[in-house]
Amino acid sequence: MAPLLRNALPEDALRHARPQIQDLSTENIAELAVRARELGGVIPLWYGEGDLTTPEFVRDAAKAAFDEGMTFYIPDMRGYPPLTAALSEYQTRLHGRAIAPERSTVTPSGMQALLMAMELVADVGTNIVYVEPQWPNIRNVIHLVGAEPRPVALDLVDNDFRLDLDKLFARCDARTRAILFSTPANPTGWVCSREEFEALLEFSRKRGIWIISDEVYNRLYFREPFVAPSILSLAEPEDLALSVNSFSKGWAMTGWRVGWLTHPASVAPQIAQMTQLMNSGTAGPVQAGALAALTKGEGLVTTMRERCRAGIDLAYGILSKNPTFQLPEKPRGGMYVFFSLPGTPNSREACMKILESSRVGLAPGSMFGQSSTSFVRMCVCRDPVQLEAALERMAHALK
């Protein structure tokens, strides 16, 4: 019998993947990180997380859940019922409107909540209009689901980031499924005002376009009552409004990977089915830790917020003395200082120069969109002694 002939092996398997996967390209800090390891002694301020370990009371709640045998599936795909009930109470209290338990779904990270929102509303051939400078994952997740990312840049007016709603609405067309932004914004600290939310909801109701508000930094807001304006304080229960949130920033839980998506109740069954297909739910002990954070962690949120505000004040106090650094108005929220270096239009080169001269790691503004290629981002939610050392190094090296 003649031997069976094997099919020719593909030369490059990637060519047989979906086009959106082939084209996926995330600019990152890999080159800078490699150089940082070579240099040694680098203070890394490029990552979007604080340096506080999750407090003991949260860790203890997760440990207790393990010890009590909470190692099985959580049957309700919307989340651990005590946690979804607590989310309802928390959001109702925070935003002054009743947010029923069935309107929130627990997710393994805010990133998963964002992906779910995209899967819910977007499709190949549609587009999502989003506000930049913006966390690069937003642009890339729009691309990942097959939609067209359409950026609209914030304007720098009187040294302050502002949103031109007319420009934003003009970018929408018959194929637009959603308008997407973060507030307080990563990296600028821009905050969507109550009046802007009202205009966005009016536009949504007229055009049938979803509003997706990434509110991960909602509690890291520096003006009383220390809660940033939210779409949840204005939207009716069945408005086309989605709020993405996470325990990562306000509760010092970046590594836990737990967040939630708040949505109209009518889409809850579909989101539960999506959860079943994506990951079959968030781990029980992680949800137990999140429950402890939510119900016992107001002091922790205050600590995180004040750490961020103090870091911003420290950075502005030192960098503003040096004309090399061009600082916009202080951010209203978040954990970043976003500034430019006049005469250095290439932010990646600027970050490499600062790394070499100061041993300080910053994130290039080009990661956050074409409108911010001359900017760099610094995470300031750090130990003040370490942060001051980094700032002094930069100020000295770039005199």
C-alpha cells in the first residue's frame, strides 16, 4: 500500500488566524523595561497601579472562603449573590438612584467587563467612537471584536483638557454602536461632567447609540463628595448605558482580577450566558475578598485617594519649578501626572532619555493615541519617599 501523503504544513500559522488577531499590535514599554533591567536602580512609574499591598482584612476574607470550601462554581453567572446585593446597595448609595442587583455582573477584571461590553454592542462593520488620549486597551479591544476604533481627541484649552461634544457627535454615523470614554480618564485625569453626561444621554436616546463609561477611577476623585460624576446617577434603568468598574485601583486589588459591569436589566440574561461561555464566572474566594473590600473598605478607598492626590501635589510642586516640564492643569482624579517636554515630540525617545539620565521609568504618551505623542505618563500612587526621589532625579538630570 502506498504511504499516505501528509498535507503541507503552513509556513506561518498566524496567517490563518482571524484578521483582527493578525493585526493586533499593542505598543508597550518592553524596550524600556529591558533597558531598565540593564541599568539597575530604576524607579518604575510606568505601570498603572499603586504600591500598597491589599490589606489584611480583604486577604483574610478570601482565605476564609478557601478554608470553608468555597472552591466550586458559583452557580449564578452574574456573581456571588452577597456580592451582587452589596454592589446594588453600594451603587444606589453612591449615585443616588436605585441600581437593582440584576443590573450588575461580576467579572474577572475590569478588562473582562470592557470586553463584555464590546461583545454586547459591537460587530464587524460597525464602529466605536472613543475619547483619547486613552488607555490603549480600549482602542485594542474595539479592534479585537472587529469594529473600527474612531478616536476623538480632547482639546487642551487654557492648559486644561476639554471635550468638544459637537466634534464627538460629528464622528458618529449610521454604523456607530457606542461612544466610549474613561472618567476620570487614564491618563489625563479629565472628568466627564454631569452636564456632559446629560448631553450624551440625550444624544444616545435620539440615535440609539450606547454610552460606555469606564469608571474604574471613580473613587479616586479629588473634589467633594469624592465620587466622580457617573452615568449611573442620570441614566434610566433601560437607557443604552454601560458602566465598567473594577476593584483594582480604589481597593488596591490589581492582581486579584475582579471587576463588574453595570447594565440594563433586560440584557442581564444574555450577559450571564456570555459569562458562561467566556469563563464560567469569577472565582469564589476572589469574590469573597471583593465583598469584604466593598463592605468594609471605605477607609481603604480614602487612603488610596489621598495617596494619589498627595502624589500629584508632590509631582506638580517639584516639576513646575523646571521649565523643561510642561504641566497641564492638575488632574481632577486618577493616579497619573500627564505632562509634555517641549521640543521633544517623540515621547518614546523622551522616556528613554529620562530612563538613561534619571533611572526613572515613564510611559510614552504615544501609547495613548496620536494626539499625545509629545506627552509622558507618570503613575504617582507610590510611597512618597520613593516618588520624591524619582522627581528630584528627573528635575536634576533635565535642568
